[in-house]
Amino acid sequence: MFIRLKGSRVRHLPHYLLSACALAFLLVSLASCKSAPPPQQTVAVPVDAHSNPDEASKSIPPDLFKEMPIYPGATVEHVHKPKGAMREIAFSTSAPLNEVVDFFKEGLKKNEFHVTSSLIMPARKTWSCDFHKNGRPATILLYPDDHDKSKMVIDLIYEMPPKVDPSMEEAEETFDVIGPGEVAQQAPNSNANAKRN
């Protein structure tokens, strides 16, 4: 089964085997490759941000709190697609941290948001604030922009209002009774309870 090679051939045998294996692998790889189809030209279709509120955009979505204070002059950098019931909006501003913090503290209080926690770290130029209104929680995070340290990022994360399917709601019952009228029926054993007292 084994072939005994003499002389210098024995020393070069591993090199021959390695070269042969590499050549075989290369041939198999080339044979399995297919030529790629020519690239097709595509035309970019403009996306209307108002067509679907669940798609990412740069416009403030209608599901944001109506009373939410927005820092004057802040630019919407990105409105992210919803993740479950949560949505994130990233703003940027060149205003200093303390001015932005004061604006949101006053705005949230004035618009009757309930602040549950607030933490400022001046050394890191960051601030976080958790709040809610009507059972919908939200968070504001302020921190320096990674690409431009002269700007602050205002990261607003909030819970979207629940979507109610009208077909699942009960029909509202209306009655045509006019005036207080008499009680049609008394509670059972109402006389027995009165005698005991």
C-alpha cells in the first residue's frame, strides 16, 4: 500500500501533496462558481414619510404625546421604526446641557407629565429623565454627539398609544327612558336586611 520513495523525493513529498491538494481545491471551487448575472439598474423610489407611520423617517410621528415639549431649534435626526410598543426619536442641538435640561424640566412639569427619576452627570455631559403621562412611560437621554462633540443628542424613547380595533369593542347601549322613573326591581331580600338592622 505504501510506496517507498528513495533519496530527495522523500523530503519533498509533503510539498507535493500540499500543492496537489491546493490545486484540487482551486479547481473544484472554480467549477462550482457560476457567473454572476449582470447588475440590473434600479431606480430609487421616493418614500413618503406620511404613508406609513411605522416606517423610519425624519418627521415627528403623530403618536408622540401632544403636550411633549420639543427643544426650540432642535433638528430631528432620525425617527426609528417601532420596537414593540416603543418608538425612539433622535434630535440634535448645539445648546449647552444645562439649558436643555432646564427646558425639559420646566416643560414636563408645566404639561403635567409625572417625572419618576432624573439623573445628571455634568462631568460626562449626560442627563437621563424617566417620566410618564396617562400610563404611557417615556425617557429622555441627553449626551454629546459621537461625531461632533459640540452638539448634544436628545434621545426620546416613548410608548406609543395602544391601537384599538373598533370591531373588538362592545357596542354602546342607549336607552330611551325619560326621567328618573321608579325602580323596576328591588334587590332580593331587601326587607330581610332592613329587619336585621
